[in-house]
Amino acid sequence: MFDVAVFGSLFLTLFVIMDPPGITPIFLALTAGRPAKVQRRMALQAVAVAFGVIAVFGLLGQQILDYLHVSVPALMIAGGLLLLLIALDLLTGKTDEPTQTKDVNVALVPLGMPLLAGPGAIVSVILAVQNADGAAGQLSVWAAIVAMHVVLWLAMRYSLLIIRVIRDGGVVLVTRLAGMMLSAIAVQQIINGVTQVIQNA
């Protein structure tokens, strides 16, 4: 009742795409300066949002895209542009948001989506669900999705220990590093989307 090959394949694919080690400095930069309790809650919120988005697209993804007449390349380009805006804010230090909404906003956007639940992860899950054979295949696919989100939560949850070591100066450095990483991810995502549009034309 469980297909180890399907589980392993999707888990590794999602690990590479969602990149728990790579998300750590971005998470630290976006949550810097907040109380530890709030940071832990934001880690859980971000993972919950990502899982919710992935689950919805896993169940109804192709129908949603077809209904809205949205192509996968368009989804990639839109996600890339959003990430690029966030990256520019990190690079310039303009990460402040209204006090009453900043905790929720950062956990939802960009952490939950499109960083964790980005176009790459969404498309991978849609294809995995469509190609899964029978109950065993579906069980393996959803087990891999759940396992990946547990790993993401653990990576962000315990990365908070790093803040205690690097202090404020280190946080500023991590923020700039995260901005550069995020801008590179965003530009690559936009390039991939544009390339696919040209190839499909």
C-alpha cells in the first residue's frame, strides 16, 4: 500500500525546489527583530500556508489553471516578479510593514507563497498527483508532500538558534545575503517562464 520509489522521487524533487537550507537565511532576514515566540509562530504559519496552497493545487491544480486560462509559464513569471520586489526590499533595507499586519504578511507572502509554494513545487505536485497509480501511489505522493513540509518547518524552527549567535550585525549581513539569493532565484524564475513562453509560441 506504499510506493517507496514514488515517495522518494517526489520528496527529493520538492527538497531541491523548496530548498530548506536555502530558505533559512531568507526566513531569518524576514523575521529578524521579532520576539522568538512570534518567529516560531511565523514558521508554522508559513509552512501551513505553503501546505494549503500545495494541497489545493494537488487536488484541483489543472482545473484551476484551465478555468483561469493561466499557463504555467505565466505563473512562473508572476511568482518571479513578486520575489524580485521582495528581494529589492531586502537589499535596500526597506522591510518594514505596518505593525498590525507585518507578522501575518511575511508569513503568508513571501514565505508561504511564492517562496515555499512556488510555481516549481506546484507544477511538480500537480504532475505527481496526475501520474500516481491507484491508492498506493496517491498515498505515497501525499506522504512525500507532508514529509517535505515537516522538514521545512524543522529547518525554519531551529534556524532561530542562529540569531542568538550572529546578533544584530549578523542579521543585517544575512538580510543582504538573502536579498541577493532571492533576486537570483526571481530572475532565474522569470527567465525560465519567458523561455517556456517562447518555446510554446
